[in-house]
Amino acid sequence: MDLLRVAEGDRIKMHVPLHFLNEATCPGVKAGGQVSHTMSDVEVICAAKDLPEYIEVDLGSMNVGDIVHLSDLKLPEGLALVAFSHGGDQAEHDTAVVSIHAPRGGAVEGEEGGEATE
């Protein structure tokens, strides 16, 4: 076990897990899409007192083809993503977090894969 002593105002760098909400009920999944999680946590910088237990990612309005990027995350006040603290172009570091894509083979809900008869 590693213990780290920090003062209330000290800024720390930590990994915070992502909690994905409404995954099974979003329009994209109902239409037959599949969810791909690219990240399960993000590295943040914040004051020790502002460190959240997790960050919520709401998929409730996502459709097939939609992607949530780091810049789309709703962060609590005082939190900054390490990926954006390196300077340069933010778009260069704006990684995908989760996406909904059509299943392989292009099958969509309502299509049935029956056997051919001859």
C-alpha cells in the first residue's frame, strides 16, 4: 500500500474511473448498435478536495455512429484532464471515450439471418 500525504489545496494527478449510464436503453443500442468502450478511466489533475470517486458518461441520447470524446465529458468544477494539459492543439489529444457502431456484417434490428433454401 502506498500512502500519499497531501494538503487540502495541493493539486494531484490521479486516474478516475468512468461510469457509463443508460447504455442498454440508448437509441443506438435499441437499433441494434454495439457499444465500444475505448477508455475505462481518465487521468485528471485537481485539488485533493475536488477528486471525484468517478465521472459519469451518459449514453442516453447516443445513436449508431455517435462518439463521445474527452472534450464531451462533463467534468466537475476544478477538474482538468491531463490529456489537455500538454499544450498544443486540443483536438490532437481529444481521444474517443465510447462509441456506438453497427454490428459487423451490417445487420440491424429487424433483419433475420435465415438459411437459404434451394
